Amino acid sequence: MKYFYLFLFTIVFSTSFGQVQKAFIKKDGKFSSDSKNAVSYIIIEKLDGDSAYSVNQYTMNGAILISGFYKDELLTIPNGKFIYYGLTSQEFDNKSQPFLFKQTVGYYINGEKTGQWWNYSKDGNKMNMSTYKNGILNGLYESYFDSGKILVNGYYQNDLKEGDWCVFGEDSLIKLKDVYEHGKKIKTIQYSDSLPTIDKIYEVDRFGTTKKMGNNKNAEKIDAYPSFDFNGYLTKKIINGITADTKGLIVIQFWVNKEGVVSDPHLLRKLDDNIDQSIVTAIINSPLWTPAIKINKNIDQIIYCSIDIHDLKVLTKYGSNLFDLYKHE
């Protein structure tokens, strides 16, 4: 998240004319005392009896974007609780109405992120949580299903993944586990169903080879992949439903069978009902993929795909490892 001071260094604020001040922000990020060509504005209030400043940023229509506190007059040291708001739309009386929601909540101490930082969906569901110490990822990370159940959890140590990182199903059972040492993945244990037994667990070493536990024979494995411009295909299918305010991450899983046919899409993270449905439809009608290969045979495989939408752009990532799509934000 960007601090306010990324916008603010063009004006030095003075409290000599009152405790509350207002300034406009132009499209180029510079300050102005004139509302002409402004895209947002901020209200700055010096708190009585305290060397702290409350700062709120709003759209020109008065919708709040950011709320937080700073330690200094120049607003360079965030210190205290910050709330970042997302802007989306809702249907009301068959009309699309703007709708604000808390998107990110966390604390700064002396300019550094600290403690737990939470991201939420527009429906108010928690999406993920990261733990910081002195501005660095240190501690528990979790992401969640819409139901609130844990999807992914693991630990960071000095900004690097460390130890076991687990992916869970809605049944709260582990589906796969990655093991990290100093940020490097050294092993993946994949569980083939909800009630794994020893003979259904596969290991993947750091070189990408797989073997069944209890079997020393390495087996070549190649993941399924699209034989077409997948990003361009999805973009064409959803671009008409995207506006300048559309921003967020969608995650979907689906199967690619031995013939390369895509089926059974399931949304793990949702963003907008219309866009979500367009993606599901696009996946169902997807051109053939190149199927996964294991021991020189085509196999069925589950694929995870993230669709990151921002600034009227669509960026997709896909793969058989869900961890790669759930990096901290």
C-alpha cells in the first residue's frame, strides 16, 4: 500500500491557520488549493494535545478512500491504524450504484507495518492475513475460502517463506504441503484425496521430479498448459464487464483431462458476480489444452488460475501449485 506522502511532497502544510485543513490532489499526484482538475482531496486534522495528524482521503464525490494517522506534519511517518477502502458497485432498483467497502486494515508504528494486516472482499469476507514486524513479513500468513475456512497457511521469517505451507480443502483437510527453507521450496507433498493414506502421497523434489512415497523410482511430470493465448482469450471474454473501478483478484480451479478438455470450474476467490460468471463460462468453453504428462502418459490434472484485474488490464497466472497464485499482497 502506498503512503499518503507519495502524493504530498509538493506542499508543506502549516497549522497556523487552523487545526483542520483541506487540499486537493490532481491527476498527476500533485497538490493544489484549487478543485479544478482534482481527482480527490484530503482532510488533515491535528489532534489536540498530541503530536499526531488524522488524515482522510476522499473522492471528489465525498467517498472515503483512505483513513489513517501520521506522526509528523509533513505526513511522512504513518503511525497508527490505517483503513484502505475499495470502490465497487451494487444493483439497486435496476441501477448500478457505487459501493464502498473496507479492503485493507492494519497498523503502522513509526512508519513500518506491524502486526496483522487483513484484506477483505467487497462482501466483507476476509481474504487473507499477513503478519509484519518492523515492516517485514514475520509470522503467520493465511488466506481463506469465502466461508471463512482456511485455504492456505504458512509462516514467513524475515520476508521469506519458512517451514510447512499447507493448502486445505473446504473439508479442512490438507490437500498439499510445500516445505520451505530460507524461501526456497525443497519439497512438495501432494495428497490425492480428502483422506490421504501413505500410498496416496506423492513427493516432488526441488528439481521438479515426482515419486510415490516408498518408491525410489523418479517419474517425469509435465503440467497441463494452454496451446493458445490464454490471457488474451480470458481478456476478450470479460473486458466488457470491467470498468476503471474494477480491481481485485479472482482465483478459479478446473480440471484438464487426458484429452485436454477443460471442465468443472470452481471459484476459490470471487470479485464481481457478472465478471465471475463470465470467467466460469469462458473456462467451460475454453479451447483444448495440452494435457499433463506423467511417465509418458497423459493424465487428468487440476489447474489453478488467478486473474488479477486493475487499471483496465487483465493478468492471468496458472499452474498446478496453488501456492504460486497466493503470494502476499
